[in-house]
Amino acid sequence: MDVNGVALVVGAGSGIGLETALTFAERGARAVVFADQASDTASTGSAKSKSVVTSKDNETLAIAVDVRDRASVAAIVAEVKKRFGRLDYAVNSAGVPRQTEADTASVNEEEYEFLHDVNAKGILHCLQEEISAMRGQEPLYVKGRSGRRSVGPGSIINVTSLSAVTGSANSITYTASKFAARGIIKCAVLDNRSTGLRINEVCPGFTDTPMLRRGIEKQPDVGELIRKSMPLGRVATPEEIAHVIHFLASPGASFVNGQSLVVDSGVSVPVLS
């Protein structure tokens, strides 16, 4: 189902975040806010949306944000409310990969803190401000074959990783940050049981993003190993993950709340030998 409200995508400069913002524009959102760490990447994404928008009334906004700083997140959410009157859909997809490969005994604490600040605390800051903005809003309604129903005052989708549900060797800094993010998300769901807000999580597996490509450039043999490990024979495209995110935001998922949806080609399914 299409969306027709106001969407904020944090981390919309590239990869999954960019494709998600473009999908919202393509599926009828009244306004799409491209938020990224750098204003130029946010602006580039916003410019791309002009080729896919389907609503003649669609507006876009490009804005810089540092998710490590709650005041920065608060400022962009306030700007969204000021400009568009409400916030209906929020997607939190900003994240950074591990910087070094190290086992448990060799973890770099500075890297650990940096990844935690972006991947976990960043999710917390976004949730805090988005929830505050959405609480008390008039809910949106849709009309289905069963009649008119509320889809709630807002929907938040958090993008983590397959690493939020399973550990991997030599990756404590990244994996710990994603597990922490997942814990924050689950608590936010429980804290908002009576608000009508829907808060969900998407855990992508290997996806053809600039982040993955940079990693493969450093270790070319890893790319082939990843491909061979995929039950569907390839990694995901960012657009495929974006479609899942859009579904969770849309009225079609109006009874889906508190879920962690793993999108990984089936690689996480245990194999019995």
C-alpha cells in the first residue's frame, strides 16, 4: 500500500537509506526528508527523488544531522514538524562498519566507543526525538474492505543488521553496537505500548551498499565467499531492503509492531548436517 504522509529517513545519503527515501517518494509520500551526516550527500539524494516522485504535491528537504548528538537530532525533527506539521514515518538507517578486524583480546576501545555512539546511541537519540514528535498526533486512517481503521500516529523503522541477531568472529565492535541497538528498540516498543506508535526493526544481511563494497575492496576474496554463502546466490540490493522497510511503514503493516525482520536470503537459518 502507498504512503501519503511525511517521511524522515536518517542516513539517506547512500545505500539502504537513500533507496528507502526514494521509495517513499515513489510511493506517494507527501514529503520526504533526506537526513545525512553531510549536507551534500543529503542534497544529492533529494535531487534524485525528482525523477521518481509520483505525487504532484511531493516536497523534499535535505538536512545534515549527527546522530551522536541528541541536540542535532532534535533540531532536524523540530524542523520537520515546523515545515510539514507532523511526522508520520521515520526510518533510522545511519550506521558505520567496524574499522579494524580484531578478536576479543585485541578490541580497540576507541573504535568500540565510536561504533556504539553511532550505531546504538544514534538509534536511541533518533527514537527519543521521533517518539516525542509523534506522540499525541492525530492518527492516520485508511479504508479497507473491512472498513475504516487507524494506522496510528506514527511508524518508526530501525535498520540494524544481521549482526544484531548473531555474532561473528573478529567483529566485537560492530556486533556489540548492533546488539545494543536491538535492545534499545525492544525497550522502546514496550515503553510505547499504549501510544499507538508502531516501532519495528529490519536486520539486513549482506547488501550491495558502498559500505560493503569498501570492505570487499580491502579483501577481494571475501566478496566471492559472501556470494557463495548466500542461499539465493547473491547479495541483496538496497532497493530490496527499502521495499521491506516501506512495507513496515505502510498501512499494509498496520498490525505489525515490535518485530525484527531478518532479510538475509536465508543465510541465518541453521543447517543440520
